[in-house]
Amino acid sequence: MVDKNLFMETLHAVKEIAKTSPEPMDRATALAYFKDMELSGEQEELVYQFLMLKEDAREAVLEPVEQDCTPTDTLSHFQLYLEEIGGITAVEAAEEEALYQRLLSGDTTVIEAIANQWLRRIVALSEEYKERGVPLDDLVQEGNMGLLLGLNVLSGNSGEGGNPRLTPADLPRLLKGAIRESMEQYLGEESGGRQQSEAVLAKVSLVHQAREFLTKEKGEAPSLRELSAYTKIPAEEISDILSLVKEQST
């Protein structure tokens, strides 16, 4: 069974490498990061496909996908993905249930077929978070990761004899939960990052104002100790802030 935490950490790390690489990451390079996880051939193909979604759409900064709110040319990257998954034929409910049953019986060859049925649903789920200020393509990518992880966990839990505790009717709920969990975890990380940035900016502003006030009052630039006493920010942190401001101004 694939270790959930290790899998997600590796997937996110490889995603960042692929996103910042000047050249597209080839399949062998991407999958080399997962060589110790014993993924099946179908799982490896899904990992690569999902990583390459971000490679194709990495420049897109999107609002909800509507024709009247697409001001950038980079939209075409994500629209190509939407058109591609829009061409996937939806199966009947009975056929999808049969795919779930095969997965629960230990047949991992159906993972790709199941995943394909969920790709458009992930886009719909991502739109529920559109007010959170995160690009849609990022949310779709995270949802795809959640789907992949959910399928990996379910296939790992099935074992050779299957998983009698689960029924095909359980899988839509479990997969949707895995997708939402991945999206919400990403949103939490993004929110935390923004809050941290805002806190740093607030301190920079406070130190700047304190420096101007004390300079005017004393007729000379204040020391770190004086700035620390005035702002209640540790002198070492103020030194870092002043160094950062100096670097950005040069």
C-alpha cells in the first residue's frame, strides 16, 4: 500500500520541480521520484498525466471559466485541458458501478477508467471554491492529486481478496472526500502563506514608520535597540527586516 504522506509530499515536490523547470519533464524523470512506492503501471500513467496538467497550465491565472471573463492569452492552456476531458465519454451508472466493484476486488487496471470519469467532476467541485481567490487550474490540479491518492488508497486497501467492508456505492463519497480534502488542504496552505506575507509587510511598515518618527524626534537614525523598544519587535528581526528592505531597494 502506498504511504499517503510520502506520496503527497513527493507529488507536491515533483509538481514544483516541473512547474519551475525550463524544459518539460519527461515521463521517466517524473516517475523516478516514485520508484520506491511500487505503483502499478496504471497508477504511474495517472501520476504523469496529472503532473503534466500543471506543466501545460502553469502560466494560467484564471477566474471561473466563462467566456466573458478570460482576459489573458494563457487561458488557452487550461481550455485545451478542459476540451480534452470534455471529450471523454461518460459511462452509464451501472458500468461505473461495475468499475468500482472491480477496483474493490483488487483489479487496479480500472483506475484510469475510473479517474477519467471524475476529471470533469473535479472541475465542477473546484468552482465551489472560486470565491477563495485561488486560480482554478491550481484547484483542479490539487483535486486531481486527491483523486489519484484516493484511488491509490482504495486499490491498496482492496488486497488480493478484495475489501468486503466497502461497496461500490461507497466509492463516490470516498473519492469526493479525498478530492475535497486535497483542495481544502491546499487552500489552507495558500491562506497561511498569504497571512504570513501580510504579517511581514505589516512589520516592515511599522519599522519604517518608527524609524521616520524617531529620526525626526532625535535628529539622527535610531539604533536597533531603540527601534525594538518602540515597536516591540526583537532587534534581530528588525535587522532582518532592514536588510530585506535594503536588498529590495538596490
